[in-house]
Amino acid sequence: MGNACSSSTDPRFASATRAFAQKELEDLKSLFASLAAQSQSNGQYISPSVFNSYFGLHGPLGERMFDLVTRNRKDQRLTFEDLVIAKGTFEKGTKDEVEDFMYQLLDITGDGILGRSDLEAVLTNVLDDIFSSEPGLSSHRDVVDTFLSAATFSKHDDGCAENTMSFEDFRSWCALLPSVRKFLGSLLIPSDQGRAGSQVPRLLHMENIDSSKMILSKEYAWFIGGSLPQQELQGWKLLYHSAFNGMSFSTFLGNISNDKGPTVLVIRDKEGYIYGGYASQPWERHSDFYGDMKSFLFQLYPKASIFKPTGANRNIQWCAVNFSSENIPNGIGFGGRVNHFGFLLSASFDQGQTFSCTTFGSPCLSKTNKIYPEVIEVWGVVSKGAQEDRHDKIKGTVLERFKEDRQMLNMVGLANSSE
């Protein structure tokens, strides 16, 4: 197999080889032989075009990946050693090794300096790849800006007018944007094999609802979905929207109580800030905090960030209804403590609060601690397992035969009357 069978004294190749089982190495040899044949290189190397086509890489991200995998030789030839070392890092490497590779990957120009323009080019490339088949999503400028706003550039490099991103800045940024990290960490998996980080939940709502009035765009759904398991990325259905259902806490509770799965709560306040939370447990009346460590808070605008539970306490979800005590404020929310919540919507639905909280390690999510909602949305997460369970329970009913009707009835709170 030419280069594929040649010996090597490179310690990185020897180390990577030991990380793979014999069957895995044989598969890599077969892959190299196939791609080298397509490259018409007499079995010696893989060309840039064949490499990028196989892994579904495009634009500056594809070019930079090829340079890194070929160890910046600039000879346009990817050898078997290159393939084993790169796959060994991505698939068998430690967290530090993987993140160091990704940090270098973001340096699109390869000058050893990771600046804002590098990050912008990568994010644009990523979103273009993920949404290439989506109609009407030609520009992601606003979303790219929200992702960039979450980044810190604290490193000073001689000769640079602006500070750049250090490795620690990069790791902190990855923690706030797990969807981006997940996507970058799976680039050496062929795109047709279900690349992690590329799934976008289908947003389901009635046809007579104007999708342009939705807060939750497909890009934001992808961003939030990066923190969820695969089975919760099938589809999210609109359970409540204040513009169509009215600013009513009772209507809100009635609509979401028909759905017993996880939910995504999103609001835009009168300052223009967009934020919310993912609730892994159903919204049910409690006099104290409840929930589990799967829930999290998020910001979407003017910057995008995910805030997962820190373990400092278990004050995850709050859902108080018709209590008369000042110590049990009526409303729904996440984190913090009573009257100092990470995020709370009061039962009046005309105001709420957001404070920095140790529950999620989150800051104040809006411009001020007191918030005034302008639009409120709740999406029900339709997991694959839940769909199958529901199918078994109601098989043969009228609602099962007309699934779209069931969805519409649920959204207006009438499904139970038909069962």
C-alpha cells in the first residue's frame, strides 16, 4: 500500500498506533487505500479535495484542517501516518489534546495568533455547513455576533493592535458554547455518518402561526440542542406563545401541562435581551425548588451562552401557583434562592427577575435585575423514546390516527377533552 505500509520513526505515529485496536488499524488502512486511489496518487497520499469531500469539510475550515492533519508541510499530500496521528488525537486523545488541536484549528491563517477575525470566519463556516440545506437562511451575521460576544480575548501579542484569544480563553468559550465545541470535535467523522453537533431540532407549530414572530430561530435551536442528548433533538413543538395565546399565566400552565416532557422556555424582554432555560422536568406545582441536574439556563442575545448546574445547590426549577405566602412567590423560574432567582417569571406575567446565581454559575441574564417580558415562548421537547411510548399508549385512538390534529389540540389545551 505504499506509504500506508512504510515504517516510521515518528513517536507521535507510534503512540497513535498503540491507541487503536488491530481491527481499527486495518479499517484505517482500508480507508487510506480507498481515498488514495481516488486521489490518483498510486497509493501514496490523499489529496486535499478528496480529503475534504470525504469528511464533508468546506471553506477555510476545511483548508485549515488539511494543513493541521498534514502537520503544516504545505505539500498537499496527506500520508497514512498523518491520518493515524490525526484520528488518534480526535478519537483517542485526552480532553486537553483534543482541545489543543481545536484551538490550533481556529487559527485559520495559521500565524499562531487566534484573533476575532479567525473566530468569525470559523463560526460563519460552521453555520454555513450546518444550515446549507435550509431555505431562507443565507446569512448568519447576527448569530455569529452573539457567539463572538461570549468570547474573551485576553492575550497580548506583540505587533497586534488588539488582544487575542489565549488557550484558557478558548476553553472558557467552549464551556459557554458546547454546541460549537461538539461540532468542532467531530470534524474527522464523515458528515454522512451523523456527525455530532450538526443536528437541528425541527420546530413544529400550526400552519397559521407566522414563524417570523418566533423568538427561537433554527440557529438558536441548534445552539441550545448542543447541550442535549441525541434523542431530544428530533423535534420541538410550540406549546405556548404570548402573541398568539395571550399574556396569561393560567393559559400558559394549561398549555404546557398537556405535555409531560422537557421544555424550552424563551423570553424576549423590553430591553431586547433574549434568554431562558431548559427544564428537564414537567412544570408542576411545588412549594419549593425541585428538578434535576439536566436543566440549564441560557442567553441568546446580545450574547449566547449556556449555563449548566455547578453542583453548588439543587435549586433547579421553581413552579409556585396560588400560594399566599411572600416566602413562596408565585411564578416559574430557575436557580438561585427565593426572591433572588437566577431567572423568574412572576405569575402576573408582566415582570420578573434575574440575578447572578451559583446554581448555574450564571450572571444576570438581562440589562437589569428586574425584567419586563415582551414575548414568551415555550417549546415541548419531543424525544424519540417519548414518541414511541405515547404511540403504544394511545394506539388506535382517533388522535393517534390524526397526529397533526393532536398536536394542534395540545397547543390550545383541548386534547384531553378528545381522549
